[in-house]
Amino acid sequence: MSKSGSGAVGSGQVQRQVQLPLSKAVEIALKSMRVRMGRSILTLITIVMAMAFLTEVWLSNRLGPVIRTELLAREHLKAHGPSVDGSRLVWLISLSLLVCLVGISNAMLMSVMERFREIGTMKCLGALDSFILKLFVLESIFLGVAGTICGIVLGVVLAVGIMVARYSTAAWPLIPWGGVPWICLAALGIGTAITAAAAMYPAWKAARMEPIAAMRVEV
Amino acid sequence: MVMAAKPAGSAAGREEIVRTIDVVKEYRMGDQTLQALKGVSVTIYRGEYISIMGPSGSGKSTLFNAIGGLDKPSSGKVFIDEVDVAQLDALELAWLRCRKIGYIFQTFNLIPVMTALENVALPMIFGGMLEADARDKAKLILERVELGHRIDNKPSQLSGGQQQRVAIARAFANDPAIILADEPTGNLDLNTGKAIIALLKEMNQERGVTVISATHDLKMLDISDRIFWIRDGEVEKIQRRDEVTIDAGEMH
Ligand SMILES: Nc1ncnc2c1ncn2[C@@H]1O[C@H](COP(=O)(O)OP(=O)(O)O)[C@@H](O)[C@H]1O
Ligand SMILES: [Mg+2]
């Protein structure tokens, strides 16, 4: 096996670095998020707000008309409340998701740039590009899922709250709860997809960072 | 296993561990080119303690990066243990950095979110060692650098000297053949710096590891086997320790 001493180009002396199990990346990603709680929470808030907005708009768009027609039928109220303009709504939702995407991407990018020394050092210690990539994608996905879930809860509360405020508690029994889980599930999918997409570029930047970044002194 | 194949240790066994051939490093800035290294050819033998001495901006770190496989020279060759570093692919380079070389930095560079123990275990885990084994070994090395009582502390809870001890323990984690240190005492006060230098020397003798340290800390002179004096990207002279002490005296 060890054929050293031949003076040739050291064949067999250098091996190839092994891949680490995903669980190690998960562990380090969670640790990083816990320690950088402030930054994590800021990113989280962006996601929560965007997803709450999405869920609220989506829900009231679905629930509003149902409740309104029900109430109209019972002659509880005159037809008031905003009529829903479909295209404007799509536009608003798209915009909020875009803001969310850019916000997360920007937060992750800042986090990558701040951690240049840490990333460079890990590379010096033998971390592979793929490991660093996983670290940042995972971090972003964890934030994304957590933020989306909080956002959905907030969105549902807001939608129902607004509905009740607008049509009085008479609206409460009329809410078609059956449709709500599906909207929430779809929102969860969208939120996770967006955070994963937002993490791509920053994570790629981190993975491509040279080990020499460990030596850089200035920020 | 590679080491055993060759007669090691004896004064005659001058086994090459690092060789640079005419290494040139240029930095391009706009239309200007700055030659940080102007053709450096040095040979370093297994078990030596080498200091690369020179004023700030003389090219010490650039040479450190070239030897450590951290940066590609513009021209010239670097051999580590007879392997041409330029020939290695990404996975082999990562293996080399992980197993063959231990790095020590001026700024300590511990991973801030990890405890001392986790920091020392990390290169072993990157090398494929089982978590439990890595932790056991990390504990032993931390005890060796007299930090057995601080293993669960985060870097922010440690003094500069203690952080550098953890960094030294981490550098030795995978039993590397070479320890590369760039200004390891640069951020430490006089006495802490002395203690770090002494520790590096002890580890060098105890483990037969080659230590290459870029520094302008004259305290390093006493313990170095050879000193490479570097100025403006060129090796000005190479001295053995016994040739140096007189010069050092004159410097004060
Ligand atoms: N990334 C870089 N880009 C441009 N010039 C650089 C870079 N790194 C180092 N240099 C220049 O190369 C020379 C040698 O630098 P360095 O090796 O860091 O010196 P030392 O470590 O001895 O202080 C200096 O003139 C420095 O300004
Ligand atoms: Mg330097």
C-alpha cells in the first residue's frame, strides 16, 4: 500500500476527502442558528410577515365571498366590504413573496459575508464545498419552515379576526373551516420553496469561498 | 503508515517534507502588478522548526499560503511530502489540508459557535472519524495543552492565549506532518506569546512534527532550527539557530 520513498509524484500518499453524513451538517446548522439568534430572528420576522400576508389575503379571498353571500342571504347586512379584485391581489401576493425572497437572500448573504473567516477556517480543516453548501441551505430551510409556520398561524388569526370584525361574530359559524388546512398546506410549500430558492446564491457563494479567506484580516 | 516507510528522526535522515521551486506570486491591481514572492526556492526537512522572519509586507503570509496549499502560486512548484500540490484535485486538496497540515492563525480562528472540545474534534470529524472517538481524542489533546478544565467553554469565554492553545490542539488533531503557523503570537502579549512558542516547540519535539511559522516575533529565534529571512518577496538568507543568536543580540 504505502509506496513512499520512491521519489515519484507521491502516488498513494494523498487520499480523497470523505463526505460527511447530513446529520453533521444539520447539527452545525442548528448550532449556528441558535448562537446567532438575533440575526436568525430578523430573518424569521421577514418570513413570518410575508407568509402571514399571503395566508391572510388568500384566506379572506376565499372566505370573504362565502360569508358575504351567506350573510346577504340571511339579510343580516347590506352588501358592503371590499369587492375583491383578483389581478390586483395576485400582484400584491407576488410582490410580498418577492420581498420575502430578496429579504431572506440578503440576510443569508450578509451572514455568509460575515462568516468568511469561519468558512475559510472550516475549509482549512478539511470541509468540502458540498458540506458548506449544505450548511447554509439547511440553515435557510430551518428558518423558512419555522417562519412559514408562524406566518401561517398569524395569517389565519388575522383573516378570521378581520372577518369577524367586519361582519360581527355572526361570521364565526359561517367560516368554511374545511378549506383552511389546504390553504395552509399550500402556503407551507410555497414558503419552504421560497426560502430554499433564496438560499441558493448565498450558499453557493459560501461553498465557493477559498480557504484563504481564513487569513483575511479586514472585514 | 507512510512515515514508517522511511527512516525518520536521525540527524542523517534528512527527509524532505516541503520543497518550493522558484515560487512566484503576483497580485494584479488594476494595471499594476505586485510581486509578493519573487522566486522562492526552499527545502524543509521532516521534524524541523522553521521560522519565516521578515518585516510586515515582506511576503511571509503569501509564502505560508503557497506552502499550505491555500493559494496557487503564479508560477513555480510546491511539493508537500513529494506530492506536487498543483496536481491535486479538490477532494485530494481537502484531504491534504485535513490530514497532512495543521493551521494556526494570528486571529486564532476558532469556530465561535462551538466549544473548545467541538473545535478540536471538528477536523477529526471532517476526516471521517466517529464522533465519540473524535471527542475522546480532542479531550486528550486539550489536556495536553493544559485546557482540560475548559473543554466546554466557547471561544468567547476564553482568553487570547487560551484560544490559541485550543487552536494548537485543533491543528494537532489529525496528527499532521506539518504545522503551519502565521504570526501565532501576533495578537498575544509578551508572556502569553512566550508560552505559546514554548508549547509549539514542545509539540514539535514530542511528536516529530515539522513546524513552519511565519513571524516577526524575535522570541521565535531561540527555538527555531533554521530561520528563513525574507525581504521584499525574496529569501535573503537562511540561518541555523547557532548562527543567529549573535545577530539577534545586535538587534536589541
Ligand atoms: N490579496 C492581495 N492582493 C494584493 N496584494 C496583496 C494581497 N495579499 C498580499 N498582498 C501584498 O503582498 C505583499 C506581501 O504580503 P504578505 O505576504 O501578507 O506579507 P507579510 O505576511 O510578510 O506581512 C504585500 O505588499 C501585500 O500588500
Ligand atoms: Mg502576514
